[in-house]
Amino acid sequence: MPKKAKAAGSRKEEGPVPCKQMKVEAAGGPSALNFDSPSSLFESLISPIKTETFFKEFWEQKPLLIRRHDPALATYCGSLFKLTDLKSLCSQGLYYGRDVNVCRCVGGKKKVLNKDGKAHFLQLRKDFDQKRATIQFHQPQRFKDELWRIQEKLECYFGSLVGSNVYITPAGSQGLPPHYDDVEVFILQLEGEKHWRLYHPTVPLAREYSVEAEERIGRPVHEFTLKPGDLLYFPRGTIHQADTPAGLAHSTHVTISTYQNNSWGDFLLDTISGLVFDTAEEDVELRAGIPRQLLLQVESTAVATRRLSGFLRMLADRLEGTKELLSSDMKKDFIMHRLPPYSAGGGAELSTPGGKLPRLDSVVRLQFKDHIVLTVLPDQDQSDEAQEKMVYIYHSLRNRRETHMMGNEEETESHGLRFPLSHLDALKQIWNSSAVSVKDLKLTADEEKENLVLSLWTECLIQVV
């Protein structure tokens, strides 16, 4: 159970840190966040809290409230998304359910007020003004460049998908009932003020979304009002509800979320199949058949349980000496569904290679390293049991920003390359070096060296230095 945060400020409004100013960096004009690297972006997002302090004291443990009192940051946050943006966005073709939800919390339950088909600004504004409905905008990074820029860097930093939703709530209204999520949540207040109540989790580090009844959750352990530029973080499972105070302007905030299905349990499920596959190739016991009619038994037999326990101990011993874990899905799933690298030009320049063609006498270096994964897998083009292992390189350079986090599985494809296992050491040289000479790559033939770097260059993964 997360610990209660220490108070900072009035008795009503609690927060674990003192109110401090966030520094404003100047880089071609005022910029509230530092985009030099993924780590610098995250550091500036949670400033003045230090990254080490955040992960030691708050991450997956308890909420964090950071008050800014910084006009420059408030102005920046207001530019990320605002109510008036909906008019131009509706003209691009938005649909109820897919892009926007219109809802209101009534009697502790979520009432959805969506129409059918295409969303029109005048109707959205009418429901907002007359029905006091909240407008929930799904994955605004598809349309708003600065949110794309922020979330792309955060995906590099966390190594996990980062989604977002914008909530626009009129004064004296609440959009959602008390609930908890299965993601780590960072909330930036963009416009107006939002009154928040947080409660102890009933399911710490929850793996699914759930609405909670008021009588079940008790009294809030934290209660405060966010103003533009303020940041709130809370772990998955934290029960929360929020409303816009009466008599004020409407509230707009963005929730930036990550670490869905990214637990040790998920990683264990992902890697154990590869470990079993490798071990079964070498150990005849794992290739021996299970007892007759075992699958027909209502309850597990003592013999089967003992055998499985023994196999698990054997796998644990083998795991101790394993350098490379075979990831069956998590790496590929992350790379396939994440944002492409941020580009002011929209990313078109990432589809064709640039610069000099690599030769045997060239020195090359990896680019977009944060957008590439290298993994060893059984050959996915072979259907027989004797699948040969191959080195797969997946990247997100050609991913579609327009479908990010929208669940469009049929529109998603993997991008990358496949090499023989004999190329693994040479690829590691490229991965682990700031620059490497092509002729020094650990491959037997010069032709192999040239073909390797040419393949990487064609995919825009390396450049000649």
C-alpha cells in the first residue's frame, strides 16, 4: 500500500514536495522542457524533483504533486492543447468513440453522451455548454506536434509505449467516476483548474482498469487543485476522481501514461518460452512425452506437479548462466506500435537514406539507437520444428504517427531486417561503439561486411562519419 505523501502547503491541499520554480531553458525562444535527450526531457518534466529521488521514493509507490508557479511554463502547457483547438481538429475528420468521447459522471457512474459517426465542433460545444459534459480526446499526439515530441522522447526514456488523453471539463462538472488505471499516470494541467481526490489503492499496481464505488474507497488521502503548469504523478492502481470547481473557467488537462503490461510477470511470460525452447533442444527429458490422459484430468496429479517443479528448478539454474534472453513478443510489440522519431518535417526524410554510401574503408555509426531493438529469435519464415535462430532488427522509423495507441492491429506492420546468427557479433560492435570501421567488423568475408552495413544504411539505421 503506498504511503501517504507529506503535506506541503495548506491543510486542504497536500503534496509531497515544496512549491518550487521550474527553470525555463532558452533555446531559440523560451522552452519549458529540455529536449536534448530522453533523460533531459524527463528531468525537466519532473523538475525540480531529481530523477533519482523520483524513482527511489515515488515511482510505483505513492503520488507526487509538483506545483510550478511559473508563468512561462503555464503558457507552454496552454499551447499543448486547448478547447479552441477542437474546431480545427474536427475539420480533419474526428469520430465519436474512436477520437472523442463525450461523458459526464452522474450518481457515481459514467454516462456516455456520444452521437453516431462524425464529430462536429458545434455539437461538441453544445454538449459541453448545455449538458456540462466532459470532452475526452484520445491520443492527441496524433495531431499535436509538441505532444508527439514529448511522448516520443518519453517512449525512448521508459522503453515502453506512452499514450495520452486530453480531458476538457466545464465548471461545476465531473467527467468520470472514481476509478483506477493499469498505467503509470503523469498529469499536466493545461487550462483552468481541476480539483483532485486520490484514495489508497484497493489493488496496488493494478493490471486492469476498474471503477470503484464511493462507499468502498473511504475518504481521500490527498486532495488538491491543479493549476496550469502543475504536474501530478500517481502509480497504477491509485483510485482517483477529479472535477472542475464551480464558478471558474473550464479545465483542460492531459494525462500521459506508460508501463501498461510492462511488469516482471509480463517479462517472465515473454521470455520463458524461449528459455524452454532452447533447453528442450539440449535436454531429452523436456522432449519426453507427458503421461497418457494427463490433459483429461480434472486436477493436476502429484507426479505432474513434481515433474514441473523439477523442470522449473532446472530452468532457473540454466537462466543464471544465460546472457541473452529470447523475447518472443514484448520487444517487437513495443517497436511496432510506438511513435516514429519526432521530426518537424513530419518524418518523410526517414524513409530514404542520406549521406555517403558505406564502403569497406568507411567508418559508420548507429543512428536512432533509441528506436531500434536487436533480438535473436527462431527463424519466423520456417514452419518446421528445426527452426534456425536468426538475428532480427526491428525499428520504428517508418511507424505511422496517425495510428499510435489506437489499436489498429490490421494497419500495423513490423519494419526491420533479418541476418544469420553469424552476424551477431558484428552487429553488437556497431551497437556498442560510437563509431566503428567497416573492415574491423567481426565477419569472415569483406563482402559480408559491406552487405551488412549497406543493409543497415538502406534502412536509415547507420550513417557514414
